[in-house]
Amino acid sequence: MKIVKCSVIVAGFGLLLAAGVQASAQAKPAAPVASQTAPAKPVRVRAKLEGFDLSPQSGKSANQIGGASRDLGTPRLYAPHAGKAFSVSPVFYWGTAEPGQKVTFRLTALNGQTMCEVTTTADHATCPPDAASLIVGQTYRWSIYPENDMLGGPPKPVLITIINGDERAAIETELGKNPAAANAIFVNHRIWYDAVAGFTAALAQNPDDQDALKGRASVYDQVPATEPLADADWSRVH
């Protein structure tokens, strides 16, 4: 009888031990699930690309006169004080206090001769085909003139030079070898007008073109007047 009792006790202890192990296993916390985190946004790099603005006033905004900012309603020219173009039919961009504000774009020679004039509610313009042809190697000035002067009047004109000589020849050679790299070529040569127009055209076809957004933002970062545009482009980079 004693042996049987001992066996029962041992068996009972074994059952309790097994139940304890099972309970312990059930009470063990589950392994943590790896959290799903969104990919990090690319770090913005503000590269200083000297040479886009050839003017000694390059540190000032394009709507400043004598270092003092004009009325906040004054339109802003989206260009350097003195920039370069490769095309003889460049695109000119600006911003107004009110979208769709009617303005007159005017391009003149340094002697005052009007080369072309366009009245528009758009934020950009090119000289029409029947306008006087621009000449390579020549420098011109341009600005816009609001229909309603109460909004601040016209901004100070800026200069644009249609490049010529060795620089033009070098760009023509590079474009001939690799036309697909036109935007990069214009950036490397600090050709403001063609670089901005090229990136803008690419974004018109594909608004999510990441290379075009980064490229245009890096150009916009070089001029105080277009720094807000650079911020807007970078906000769309992912």
C-alpha cells in the first residue's frame, strides 16, 4: 500500500508540473511586431552654384531698389539681375501678387528700342514670331508692367544676354553629342533661362518627375527672388 501511495503522489506531482509549464508558456508575451515606418524624406542639399547671376547686385532680390524692398504688391521677376540664355527665343517667368493679374511684358535693347511686347494674364511669356529677332552676343533688359499700378508698379528691369563665342560653340557641341542631357548642360554652363525652361517643360509633361524637381529647385536656390519657388519644388520631392 505504501508503494502505491508513493506512485500516486509522484504521478500527481508530474501532472502539476506539466500544467505549470503549459501555463507558463501561455503567459509568455508575444514577440513584438516590427513597426512599419515610412521611408525617410530625402535630405535637401542647397548647392551654391556661382555664375547664374552675373550682376554685382546678385545678393539682392529682383524687386529691390537701393537695397530697400518695394511694396509687397510689386510683381517679382523670376530671374537673376543679369542672366544668360542660349536660345534666341527664351522664356521669361514672373510672379504677381494676384494670380491672373494682367501685365505687359516688355523686352528692350540697351539703347531703349523695344524688341517685343506682350500683354497677358499668364505668368510667363516669349517674344512672338513676328517680333524683332534677338541677336547672339547682345544684352537686353526686360520687365513686366501691371495694368493696375495700385498693386505696386513694375519691378526693376533685369538683364539677359544671349551667349555667343566659345561658350556657345561648346554648348552646341555638347548638345550635339548628348541632347538628352540638355538641362544638365545648361546648368553646368550656368545658363539660367534655358535650364529653368527645360526643367519646367519636363514637369509640365510629368509633374512628379523627381529629377526635374530637384534640378529646378537647385537652380531656383541661386537667386533670392526664386528661393520660395525652390522651397515649393523641394516640398514635392519624395
